[in-house]
Amino acid sequence: MHREPDIVVIGGGLMGACVAWGLARRNLRVCVLDEGDIALRASRANFALIWVQGKGLGFPAYAAWTKTAAADWPRFAADLESDTGIDVGLDQPGGFTLCLSDRELQASVDALEQLREQSGALAHPYEVLDHAQTKMRLPAIGPDVTGAIYCPLDGHVNSLRLFRALHAALLSRGVDYRAEHAVDTVEPRDGVFIVKGTWGEIRAPKVVLAAGLGNAGLAPMVGLDAPMKASRGQIVVTEKASRFLRYPIVTLRQTDEGGVMIGDSEEANGASLAVDHAISSVMADRAIRMFPLLADLNVVRTWSAFRVMTLDGYPIYDQSQAYPGAFIAMAHSGVTLASRHATILADAIAAGTIPEEVSAFATRRFHVSACA
């Protein structure tokens, strides 16, 4: 029988699992309430990139947060393996953005230059390569590839092993993980939070909303806000193939097991998870133009998922002013930022104080006029 928890984490996806593991490593009694397999879990469809390239335009704090997250990943992966014995397949050889026209390449260069020049930016290194230079590093590219951007900080992991490792780590740290525990209400009362569902209720002095899309309904119950927009993405997975791609590409990657994942769509559709084959065919066509050998591979799986996408696309981390002890954590880049969520963010929640490097992601940025 588990004792009453110090903190309840609502959501057992990448975000919730990272935060819960981080809290448990600080010797807190943690309970994770998860919908289980019925959840519209964005973690199922993560592309498993650890990506720095091009991130943070217009938001220097996010550029810095992302860069430090990528740098922290080796320690994060090692700590996970220490707790679980599971190798998540971390590989950070750098990554490429491939361009299929001079216009695409110039647009990418312009965006990176803007990022480098913005005030307060923590710029990341990158190289601009023409077709011949790109082919030297990626011999399998096709003639339609005009050029590429390479950033040495990028990488990827095995997405399935990462999720498995996080949940194994929760178990190893004694976290009270409860599947099939969808949360209907969170009620602040007399200094505690009463979390309720059809399964019953549980009380704790702190609660973390890490329920992804479910945060939109839960946040107002504790004086928080979770402004989100509809964003659906699709992924195509091929059969396993001989190794031809050493580096991850922003729109495709060859996994450590040999299969190729293709996925770069972003659709303003929050109503249906049905795969749109017109969109997946465009994705596949671009991938084949980049790497013609893909035309000979069979597709073994396709799926779509809803992203946890805030209104501006950047993470939200906040503590309720009305009900201190209630926190919200949500981000689209759950893999890239996992190392930060399990450390800096978990530290902040444990301490009950949001530090400056995290406070930049509070929801007050959506209410500038009110804060002026």
C-alpha cells in the first residue's frame, strides 16, 4: 500500500514520466495518474529527434533552453540506463535539413541568420552546404537536393525504448503509477489538491498537470491556463533496410533498428486521427526525392497524432498564483527537452519556486497587455 503522495503528476506520457522520475530521484513520494492506452498520447507518435537547429527564432530563451537540453542528454541517458539497464539508443552525430530548391535553402539560411542576430540569443553552430558538399556526407541523396544545413548538436534516440525506459525508471524509484486513472477534476481545498475520477480520489499538497491535450480542461480548475491550438501530424514508417543514413534529417531518420521514419506534416486539424493519404503521399514523395532508394522500400506503418502545441509553439511551465503548489508543464518537443524536464523543471517543482530560466515560459507571455 502506497502512503499519501507528496505530489500527484497527472499524465504518464513523456512529459509526465520525465517530471515524475525527476521528482522521485529527489526522494519525493510521487503518484502518476495516467489514462493508459486510451489516451490521445502524443508520446506514441514522437519522432525521437533531439533537435537544436533553427529553434528559438523570436524567443531567445527557447533557443538557450533547447541547446542546453541537447547538451544534457548524454547524462540523462546514462542516468536512465543506470536505473533501468535500458540503452535508449542515443546518437548525436549532428543533423541535416535537406533542401529541394535554392529558395528553400535560402529561406533556411535567412532564418538561421535572424536567429543568430536576435538580442539575447545563444547561437548554435551550423554549416551551409551545396549539393556536392552534402553528397560527401550523405552519399545516398538524389539530384533534387540543392543543398543542406548541418548542425553538429542534433541527434536522435530510439523512441520506443525511451518511453519504456522512463516507465521502468518510475518503477525502480517506487513511483505509484496508476494506469486507467483518467482525471475528471482537480479541486484545491485547505492547502491540498483533491484529484478525482471515476476511480475515486487522491489528495496531495502538490499537483503537476502534465496531461498534454487534457491540460486545457484541467488548468482552469487550479487557476492556470493552457492555451493550445489544433495540430495534427502524420508519420510513415518503412520496412527495415541496410544502413544508408548516418545522420538524422529533420523530416526523416533511419532508426538504429533499420526502419525509416518520415514525418514533417503539420495540419490544423484537431478533429480526427484518420490518416490523410494525400498528405502522407506528399511526405513520401519529398523523402524519395531526397533519397531515391526509399522508392524500393515497403511502408509497414502509418499513423497520425495530435501534438501538444501551445498557441506560439513554445513550452509552458507555470505555477498557479491563486493556488500555489499547482504546476503545469506542456511542450511539443518532449524528446529534445526531456533532459531539462527531469532535472531543472523537476527541481523547480520540488522547491516550489520557478527559476528565471524557466519563468520565461510562463503563460503571462500570452497576456502581455494585462502585464503591462
